[in-house]
Amino acid sequence: MVKDTIKQPPTLPKTEGELMEIRNKVVSNPFHTTKKEPTVISMTDGVLIPKKGNKHLVTSWRLTFFGAVVVLVCLCVFDPDTYWKIFKYTITGIPTTFECTIFAILGAVLIGTITGVGSSSKNRVVNQICGIYVELIRGIPLLVQLMFLYYALGSLIHIEGIVAAIIALSICFGAYMGEIIRAGIQSIPKGQVEAATALGLSKSQTFFSVILPQTIKVVLPAIGNEFISMLKDSSLVSILALSDILKRGREYISRTFLSLQTMLVVALIYLILTLILSRLVGFMEERLHKNG
Amino acid sequence: MAKIEIRNVSKDFENNNGTILHAVKNVSLTVNDGEVVVIIGPSGSGKSTLLRTVNGLETAQSGSILIDGIDIMDKDTDIRQVREEVGMVFQSFNLFPHLSVLDNITLAPMKVRKMSRNEAEDKAMDLLAMVGLADKAHQKPTQLSGGQQQRVAIVRALAMEPKAMLFDEPTSALDPEMIKEVLDVMLKLAKSGMTMLLVTHEMGFARAAADKVVFMADGEVVESGTPEEMFANPKTQRAKDFLNHIL
């Protein structure tokens, strides 16, 4: 018997699959043949943007969103004396919050486009100016910048509080937007400019007909993300005596001393708003990809 | 049609570490009216750089380049007007991905030549029909194959009614079976009497269409002559080695 088994030549595993099977038996840690996708770490300030393909994220979005809505509704229904009153009071800050957010994002896109074009320009002076602006803004806390710009603007020209706040927010976010747009412009292959140049297009024609349309497509998702960040950071304008959601909440606290309850409602309102926005941005991105 | 005269052109590049690379050294080359001149040579020999100096995509340090007698290196010359007259086709097609095939072609005639949209589109459709792509007019470039994209790129250049055409390795990025469809279009163009200056590795095309073949190595013109002379008995050892390798 023993002889027989010895005489039998060992059968060598032939296929890759057989080899794998053996390997998996011997080695406790199974060997993966599938190539790993390179991990991309994307850090954003805004909430994560769920897309259709991203099941996990969509599920967590739903849980958070409906959770927040249910909690808010329950609080208002079961303790209307406290929460319904808080809700009714703070919700009046939404117009101000949105006004600040929307106008400031428009301003930031405008400033950002100028800075982005400037910092990708070959003109050294323009380049330096844009670089310094970006470094300045990135190195100072947003809250400090807001207060400084607000008082600086106030002492120079007499403008309404909300206009000053929008300008200040635009300048602060313009630097980040500039970096986004610069990266977008630089992601357009050099051949595009060369082809346009070779066809006889002027620099401005090349920029507006070839570079800009392609850049917009690249940066739109990032701008959507900034929009969500802006909605949250617009709460900082509450220190500038603007009655946004947070400011309304603080006013309510100073009247009733219901700090915890009020802040809970304020947090829930912001959460619901940003989650809705993130879903909208997700839809917009999907449509953009579908249109080629 | 135009005559391209390159006289004693030199172009240096500065590397990141400060060393100077002499890409093109004192090159002279003439392309007569309606002639087809093919530049061949090993990679890094300065062929593409030379070609790109002709429409000012690269600025030469010295020498002069005359197109129809106009020196493009003269400070008073409007280089954009020269570029309108000289079409260029790139290795990587460089079509505008955000525009349809038709808009790719009509962009420059409308913006630069101030043609009306109707006029530009009629012309574009005629040219597309010539290269057999009339049915693709409303697709995006990414939906086309490489060969189709390159044919659109040729049409895009032709839509400006150039007097001369530059081709920078137009078939190098293509699959073998697509090369032919592009070469056929180029051959048609050459036969129509277009002045053409090409950088290519397609020796078959050079044989069939070229009036002159120029062999470049290390930034210099080593040898030039008719395709028959060049391919049958190259005079220099450098050219012999290269042709042995490639043929």
C-alpha cells in the first residue's frame, strides 16, 4: 500500500484556480487575485454627496435624513409648548441664511474664477497677487476674517449688514473657489489650447470657447460641495447681528434660557437643509454625467 | 497654396536641472507650393519641435520661417493671421470633447473667419462627406473611433481653408486597422495639391505621396532627397541604420 502511494507521481496542479485552492488551504490568509483599486481619499467640508451607484451612502443618507425629520416632528408634536414655539421662532431665520448662502456663493464663484484664471496665468505679477490672496485667506480663521472684513467694510463705506456679510463671505470662500477653479483649468489637457491656438483662435476666444466650458464641467461637483459648506458656515454671520437661523436661536435662548432645546432644534434644521442640498447636488452630478 | 521656407532655425529647451537641450540645430528646409515633404527620424530628433515652430506653437531662438514670404518670427507679424492659413493635425487629435463633431469644425470658421453659422455648417458637412463621416456630425468626439476622430481633426483644420497643412505624427496613436482610413484622406489631400509638411513613421505614405523625404537625427537634417533615393540607397550610415530598423 505504502509502496503504491509512493510510486504514484504527485499530480501537479495545472490551472491557476487549482493553485489558488491549494494556497487557500495552506495559508490562512486568503490570497486575493482581484486587483485593488487605488484608494482615493477625498476630504470635503460638506456632507457626503450620495449618488445612485453608492448604495451604502444612500442608505446612510436616508437614515440620517428621515431620522432627523422624525425627531423634529416628534419633538414638535409631543412637546409643542417648548419645541413648536422654538421651531416657529428659529425657522424665520431661513430666508436670511439662504440669502447669505446664495449670494455669497455667486460672489465666491466670481472671485474664484478671477483668482483661478489669475493663478494659472503666466503673468508673474498677476500670479503672485492671486497666490498671496489665497495664502492670506487660508491662513486666517473664517470667523476672524468675517469680523475683520465686516468692521473694515463698515468703516470705509456705509452698507447694510447683510451686504457686508455677503461680501465678506464671498472674499473668504473666493480663495477656496479659486483653488478649485485653478485645479479645474489645469486638468484640461495642453493639447486643447494648442489645437485652438493652431486654428487661429485668440487667447480670449480659446478661454471662453474651449477652456471654460470644459472647466465648468470638471468643477461643478466641487462647487456644489462648497455650496453645502457655505450653508453651514453662513451660521457664522450670526455674530454680525444678522438674524439667520442661529441668531434667531440665540435670541430665543436669551429670552427663555432653553439653551439645550433650542440648539437641538437649530442643529436639526441645519442638518435637514444640508442633507436635502447634498441630495440635490448628487442628482445634478448624475444628470451632468448622463449628458456626456 | 503656400511656400514654407525654414532658414537656419534653432530651438533650445532648458531642462529642469538647468542643462540646455538643443532640440533643433540650424535647420533649413523648403516646402514648395503644392509639395509634400515628409520628415522622418528617430524619436527625440527634433522633428515635432521643428514642425511646431512653423505655426508658432514653439518659438525658435534664431533663424527665420517664411510662409508665403511673410516672416513669422518678425515681431511685427501677426502670428494669428499666419495660423489661420496653416492647418495643423496632432498625434492625439485634440478634438474639443464638449462640442459635437459639427461644432468642432465650425468653431474656428465662425469665430476667426466670422462666417455665418449656415455657411460654416454647409462647408463642414461637405468636408465630412468627403472623409465619409457625414452621419457622425451630431455625435460627440468621444463616441467615435480613433481613426474617425483623426479624420474629423483633419476636416476641422481644412474648414479654415488653409494654404498649407502640418501633420504631427497623425497616425501614431491609432490602431493598425485605423491607420489606413486616415492615410487615405491624407493621400487624397496630397493629390489635390495641398502643401503639406508631415512628421510620420508611415514609410508607405512617404513612398506614395512625398515629393521629398527629410531625415533628421539629433536636431539636425542629416539627409534629404526623393523617396526613391532615400529608401533605396541612403547615403549616410545614420539614415541606413534608421531605415533598416523601421522598414
